[in-house]
Amino acid sequence: MTHTGRRQSGVSAGVIVGAVVLALVAGVLGGALWTWLAHGTSEPSGGTSPSAGGSASNSCNAVSVADRVLPAIVTISVQAASGSSVGTGEIIRNTGFILTNNHVISAAATSGTISVLYSSGKTARATLVGRNPQGDLAVLKVSATSALPTIAVADSSTVRVGEPVVALGAPLGLSSSVSAGIVSALGRDVPVPGDNGSTATLTGAIQTDASINPGNSGGALVNCSGQLIGVNTAIATVPNSAGESGGGSVGIGFAIPSTSALKEADRLIAGGSSSEPYFGASVAPIPAAVAERFGVKDGLYIDAVDAAGPAAAAGLRVGDIITALDGKAATTGESLVGAVSNHSVGGSLSVKYLRSGKAATVTVILTAVP
């Protein structure tokens, strides 16, 4: 059952197949990286060459991309009572605003310190502007005495499967690292762990085989022009014998699309917080036999409605079958989660549904989560 507005859902069919589990990719300081360093490997300092080579006919020129993008990439270090962690962010405004994942900085959301390391090797303290735990995004601010380099942003709706990409960040704390790959798939709705045992959802995520590891969280996935197309957030890993996450990249990573990420960043900068849109009904995908009985290919059965919520206000009832949302087929619970999250509070969501065999369409005006 999916109760939209609160983003609770399971892994949708086709997102992860086989013996893999999802893992967020903020790194924990003091782990494998430092064991590795103890054997003689030193962390790259600002100004060192990125860990990627040149270009091939079916890949980006990673050297050119790195030269263009790395000045806008920062390594984020968090010190909190619960421990230390490392992640990545990108400068989105030259006045010092930085976009990253909520799970990178959540430990220091109420107490602790956040600092950033620029590719130049300089460091600075950062403050938390606002965060969206459900969407796993956050914005930081550093003081800037002059204009900072910013990352260029592309319209993520134009991204195509098979397109070459480059991921930049601090895997295992190794700042200014670069890896290359392709877009493996689009439109993944990926549930991942959120704050306090809740579930966050990466809506319409970009899947990539570019190597992403702990520490890459919040970093940039860019196209060959060095434009941001996604915020690297999670990976699929092979579980160990105890069924726990195996840790490293297996070539299945997920990034939050840039267009939705920047819209959320703008909201956070404007208000310091994010009001999640609320639909006010829970749904469940209908079995094939039920769909056939109603003469539809698939749909979402409404099994509960908040009497004071926007779905009820629009006239939706328990027993209605949603067949389309904003003109797109409604096939899984994540379809509704994604459709709702594409709107802000006050936005209008078009819902096509069946009731007693008759089709109808209503507009649901989304409210803030109560």
C-alpha cells in the first residue's frame, strides 16, 4: 500500500532484480579508506589530477569535463555526536549555496559541524539552509567574499538512455575523483532509508553504471558538456552472507534528476524548509485478473481516503481505480508518489479513474502534509 504525501512504498518491480540491496552512499570516516591509506596510499589534495582518463568514441572527454566541473565540486565533512561522515556537494549559486543529499548532513542537522573542502584545497565552515528528508536533498551555505565557481545545469528531461556521463565526488573521502559511464535507465522510483526509520523516495531517478561509492553522495552526475543532470544518491550492492549491504559499486547507481533537484533547492533557499505535497489517499496496484475484469490494462485501487484530504475534496472514493496521473499510466504505487512529488503544495494533479465501470477525470489540488 502506498500512502502518498508520506512517501511510503516498496521497491517497484523492475527497479532492482536479483540478489542486490539498495544503499545510500555517504561515507563513514575511519573505515575502509583509512585502512587503505595506512598501506601507503595518500588522499589526493586540491589541484591533483582527477582519477579518470581521456575519451573514447562512446564516452565523454573526462579530462575536459573534470577541468570544467571540479572547481564547483566540494567534499563535505560532518562531525556530530553520532560520529563523522563524508559526502559531496556542488556549488549551485556563486554566493555560496551548495546542493547535497539530506543523508550526508542529517547527523548534524540539529547539532554538530559541517565543513567543505574545495578542489583548490581550501576549507570553509558551512551552515544548513534547509533540507527535505523525504526527497533526500539539502542545501548548505558558505561565506563567499567573491563569486564562487558554479556548476552548469542541464534539463534532465532531455537525458537519454545510453548517453555517456561523468560522476564527480569524494568516494571513500578521496576528493576530486572522477568516474565515467553511461545512463543505464531512466525513470526509476527508488525507495531508500530516510531519517528516523522513515523512507525517502528518489523519484524518476537516473540509473548509471558510472562508478559511485560511499562518499559520492550528493555529488554531480554530468553530461559531456559538464552540465549537471543528476545528484548521485544511492547504489545497489551485493549483500554479504548475513544479508547486509556489501558496500561497493556493482555498476548500478541512482541519481536524483537535476531539474527536480534544483526546483527543490530553490524552495529550500527561499524558505529554509520544504512542504511536501499531500494527496490524501492510499493505493495498491490491482492484480491482472482484477484489471481484466474492469477492462483496463492496470491501475491503482484506492483502499483508503483521508476524509479531510485533497483526494476526498476532489471526489475520489474508496474503490475507485486510478488509471492515469497527469496523462501517464498509473501502474505502481511509485507512479502516484512520483506524480505527486512533481508538484508543489497547491499544485494541480490530473487523475483519471474508473468508478462502477465508468471513466472520469478530476483535478486534485495538493495540500501540505498534515
